[in-house]
Amino acid sequence: EVQLVESGGGLVQPGGSLRLSCAASRFTFSSYAMSWVRQAPGKGLEWVSYINSAGDSTYYADSVKGRFTLSRDNAKNMVYLQMNSLEPEDTAVYYCSVPWTGYWGQGTQVTVSS
């Protein structure tokens, strides 16, 4: 069964940075695109970013463009979301997912607050 394990969340002040990691296993990681999705308290799911299987194409939601950077290491089966200039509006549970498959991780909480 596909396994996705997120880590790196936490409490950070506005303007700060965090790097989220997603460890993938039990599938051919290098053959699949990956995404991050988030859910803020009391709100629906919001797509954040997408990276293709080779790691040479990335896309971002307008709300995070220019602040977040998505990358992957196919040799390590890892995906990384570098989040800079964090804002309180970025507070959410962040999920790593394999697009169009229904596979999600358990999520990691990011809280941006002073």
C-alpha cells in the first residue's frame, strides 16, 4: 500500500520559513507527479503546488506563488515544500498527495502566529 509521511510542520512567526518533507514509499515514486494540498481551520481543501514526475515542472496556487518552492529527490523518494515569508493565512494542515490516485499522507500542521 502506498505510504506518504509528511514532516516539518510547526509553529512559526509571520515572515518566517519552514520546510515540509514528504517521504514516499511502496510505489514507483519517480513515475508519478506529486502535489501538496492544505486545509485551513474551518475551510475546504486548497491545492497548493504540483511537481511533475521528473521534477522539472512546477505549478503553484496564486496565494503562495513567489513564496513557496516545491522540489523532489527521486533518488530518495522525497518531496520538499520550502515555505518562505509565511503569513497567518498559511496556517493549515498540509497534505502530501499523489494526484488523481486518492493517495494522501496524514498531514502536518503549520501554524503561523506571533
